[in-house]
Amino acid sequence: WVFVWEKGYQERDSVVSSVTTKAKGVAVTNTSQLGFRIWDVADYVIPAQEENSIFVMTNMIITVNQTQGTCPEIPDQTTGCESDANCTAGSAGTHSNGVQTGRCVPFNASVKTCEVASWCPVEDDSRVPRRNILPNISTAYLKSCVYDARTDPFCPIFRLGHVVESAGHSFQDMAMEGGIMGIQVNWDCNLDRAAALCLPRYSFRRLDTRDADHNVSPGYNFRFAKYYRDLAGQEQRTLIKAYGIRFDVIVFGKAGKFDVIPTMINVGSGLALLGVATVLCDVIVLYCMKKRYYYREKKYKFVEDYEQGLAGDAEQ
């Protein structure tokens, strides 16, 4: 077991890795707010570079032309009101968009909410709109291959939908609220063999939890803004709440190569265990088995002392 399966004759070390990621491709959307639009990598990869991971925006909420001012808060259990008495000037809740002014104003024709000093209009997100390249891999192959566990298991180019589906989830469902996917790269190498046989193994799994009862914010999202000034010099911004899938590349593994020191240590340990095994077997047989007296008679042979026998013969 120690030498054949655990390779106890090798000195082993863990993997030290550096990961680079790059996204390619375009997407098309046609919405009532933005109309027909083409999205390229500069639009949906935020930020452009990230350590050991890449975030791809798959959904978003845009609030355009926001300016500093006062406006009605988004209706919920804490912001609804009937009169100014229900609003506290200067208060700001954990999930509020601004500081209350103390006035109760109409949000629409049928609902009133407390007025806030904030970037207006406030965002309404209550409804979400629905180097592991092997030496034998050539540039021409990289331009045409796509990872497949059966046909192209070593191609480092992945389709996002295939990664999510391989982890047992739906890409369409995950794209709505976002999430975090782990791309695991496992290196398990025997350096006593040819280096060409040291190959990576890919696996995929979802890292974020989908349990709504134990999650403050399901999925994965964040906000960012683009600021500008209009012709009158007033500062405005466009607020974007981005939903997307963050792909974390996780590299792990181990490598082993023959070394005299671990070999001698394991040989000595094995010999010592053989001696312990003999003692342990004797203890079990002589003290624990039902026929221990029979085994003791067969194991030990009692003989008379030779000198005592000669002394007895002389007395006679």
C-alpha cells in the first residue's frame, strides 16, 4: 500500500500556480429601455482584469440620468406612508437609497412613500429582468477547439453555458440573478515518468449558496455608476446594477519524484511494523483466543534444568 498506491518512495510537493483569463465573443440584446444593442468584451467583463477569476455580466438594471435632489423612495414595508407623521426627517435605513426629508409624497397614483434626499430617480431593483496549455497544443488547435470532457479534455477554452451545465445548473436561470462558478484544475503528476504524461484534469462546481433562507443576497451582483455633466453643468450619472457569473479558477494538485530519504524512512517503518505485528499476534493468540492454553503449550516447551538433574542423580 505505502509503496505501490501511496508512492512512499517519492518526495512530494504541492502545486504553485499563476492563472490568466481572457473572454471572447459578443452578445445581442433588444430591450425597451436600450433598444437593439451589441455587447462586446469591454461591455460585459467587469473589471477588465481580475486575479484568478473573471466576471461576466449577464443581466443588469440601468437607472439613467440620476441627479442630486429629492424624490419618493421605493415602496416597501418601511417606506410606505399616509402622512408626514409616518416619515422621520434625517433617518436612513440599511437598505434605503437616501436620507428621509420627513415628507410623505406620491410614488404613483395609488401609493405614497417617504421622500428622500438622494440620487434621483432612485434605483428600483424589486423586479430583476430575466497557463495549462500543453506543449503539443498548437495555435491552430487553440483557435478551433472547445473544451469537451470526451473529445477535447485538455482544451483550455470553455463555453460559459457548458461550464454551468457541467456543474448541474441551468445557465439561463443562473444568468438572471448571477452566481459564482469554480473552474477546478487538478494536476496530479508522477515525475518519475515522462513530463508529457503530466496532464491537467478539469472539473466545475457552483460555489455560491442557493439557500434563500440562509443568504442575504442570492446570486452575485454589484453596482457601478458612470458620471457626466449636462449642458447646464449639472452633475448626472447612470447607475447600473450588474448581475453576472463570476468564474474562479482554482488550481491544486501534487507532484512526486523518487528520493532516497523517504524510501529509507518507509522501509524502516515497514520493518518496524513487522516486528510489532508479531508481538500483537502473540498477545491476541495467548490471551484473547478461546484455545489460548493450547497455543501456549505448543508455543513454549518446558525442559528441566540440566544441573538440577545431575545433582539429583548424585544424591541417589
